[in-house]
Amino acid sequence: MQRVYDFLRRHPTGVDTFWAVILFGPAGLWVVQEGHGRGLIVVLLLCTVVALRRKAPTAMLLLAAGTGVLQVVTDTPPNPGNFAMLVIIYTNAVSGPVWASRFALAGGLAASPIGAVRWTDDYSSGFDTIVGAVVMAVPFALAWVLGDSLRTRRAYYAQLEERAARLEKEREAQSKMAVAAERARIARELHDVVAHNVSVMVVQADGAAYVLDAAPEQAKQALETISGTGRQALAEMRRLLGVLRTGEPEEAGDYVPQPDVGQLDELIEQVRGAGLPVRYTVEGSPRPLPSGVELTAYRIVQEALTNTRKHGGPDAGAMVRLTYRDSELDLLVEDDGRGAQHELYEDGGADGLGQGLIGMRERIGMVGGRFDAGPRPGGGFRISAVLPLKQAG
């Protein structure tokens, strides 16, 4: 049965031709038996309408209308071949243009009273003629209604398929955007990890080389710091690069380090150990913060202190102040180093890539905060951020 169904779908015109031949038999036999031999032309034209209805529905509709006129002129009574009228009306209601569908309905409804008047018996009353016209109009109307309902259903299904395809494309686009955003976030994380840890290692290496002969114990301690910092940097880089390799950040949450405000003490101690004096104060009542705010605050402090070590000069010092307010977290990082170097860094000249302050702005923009950075009056550099808070939990 499946093979038969597939054959019928692949050869619709052949199937219509088969039914046209089947229709020609009884219709032709009827007109001959009734003594209307000239009606064979009418029957042949109607069978042609059935055979070519899918290939040229509009042309066959016009042919059916002309054949109907010829049938009236030649006085060929209704016969089995007139079934083609119902078929072509249905076909145009399903797949023909709008004007053809309306023309088919109007033609079918008009054919009923014309036929009732043209082939009414002499003994029939006017009431019988009216009843006959109404009864003959019913099949034509039903054929059109059935075809039009099928057209509406097909259009509805086509709209659903188009909508599903559009939604699928939108989901793919959103997925690609999410992946791109995640990769950009990981790139910022990677920049922070590398810039901070490598700068610590460079400072410790310089210090170890300087005191290697005079104070071997201090050199040994500096080398241990370099070793620990390097291992930490490698571990975080492996986690971040693992996400980039898999391309599945949702399933790889364990790869991504998520430092918070509570780890600022450890970060600042590490920076102090690298030779940068840092004064750290907390104002207000510390409390749990949204994870996005925690990570943003940590990365801003980390990047700001890294900038100070890289561009502030040998005698620079820094100050970090964290202020908890009712609906905001204020963050201030200042140093007294060489401000001009910081300006170069902001423009991307000293850093080479210019990712530092750009990354800060992006991070703060993601949480809806405000950011300000620039030289301090009298020297040094100042970074200020205001991060809006939401109710935690």
C-alpha cells in the first residue's frame, strides 16, 4: 500500500488521466444511448478537464466553463461527464488563485438554474424548477466549501511550519550569540588571570635576581611565590581553555573560577607580597551579594592593582576602598604612581591590547553599573565603580 501511495503522489497527472478514461466510458455510452452523438465532444472536453486539472487548474476551469456553454448550445443533457464540473471547482478552491476560486463558485451556482431551466420537462411547474435548481446547486457548493476548507488548512499548516522554521533559526541565532558572549567573557577572564599572575611573577623574579647573592632566603621565598603563582595561573588557564575547547559553558561550570569579594583579602596580600603597598578598607555592613557583582568587584580590583604594578612606577602605593550601601556597592581604587603611564594604558598604547579598562567598562555595563577612570589631581590614577545591588537569594 505504501508503494501505491508513493506512486500516486509522484504521478498525479497520470492518476487523473486514468480517472478521466474511466469517466469517459459511462458518459460517452450514455450520450450515445440517449441519441446525443454530438455530445461526445462535450464528454471528451470534460474528461480532458479531469485529466489536466492539476497541471493547469485555471485553464481547465475556463475550459469547463466553455464546455458548459457548448453543452447548453448543443442541447446535450446533463450526463456522468458533468462530474468534471465538481472536480474542477474543488481543484481551484484548493489550489487555484483567489479569482479562479470565486469564479468556480459563481459558475457552479449559475450552472444550476441554467440547467434547471434548459432541461425542464414540459410537465414541470415553476416550483419544481426552483427546487431542481437548488438541489443541483448543493453539490457545487459542497465541492467548493470542501476545497476552500482544505486550502485554509494547508495555509494554516504552512504558516505553522514557517513559524517553526523561523523560531528554529532564531534559537540558533540566540545560541550562537550566547556562545559568542560566553567566549568573550572567558577571554576577559583569561586576560585578568594572565595579566595579574604574570605581573606578580615578573616582580618576584626581578626581586629574587636582585637579592640572590645578598639574601638567599629572600630569593628562595620569592622563587616559591613565583612557583605558587605560576601553578595557580596554569590551573585557572586550564579551566578557562577547557571551556573554549568544549564550547559548552553550561555543562562546564566547574571549569570557570568564580572569585568573590571575600577573596579580596587574599588577592591584596598577594599583591603586597609582590612589593606593592596596598591599604584596604571596608565601609558599611558586608553582606551576601549577587554573584555577578561579586565577580565584577573582584576583577576590577585585580585589574586595577595589576595596572598599578605595571604602570605606576617603582615607588607607587595603592588604596582600595569597598563601601556597602543600601542598594549599591561603591568601589574605589587609587594609586599615587605615574598618571601619564596610566593614560597610555587607557588608550591601549602601553598595554599593547588595551583590554584593561575596556574590560572593566564591559563588566560594569553587564551588571548595569557606572564606571569612571582617569588621572588623580596631583598624580596617580583613580578607578571608581558603582555596582547596583539586587536582593540576594
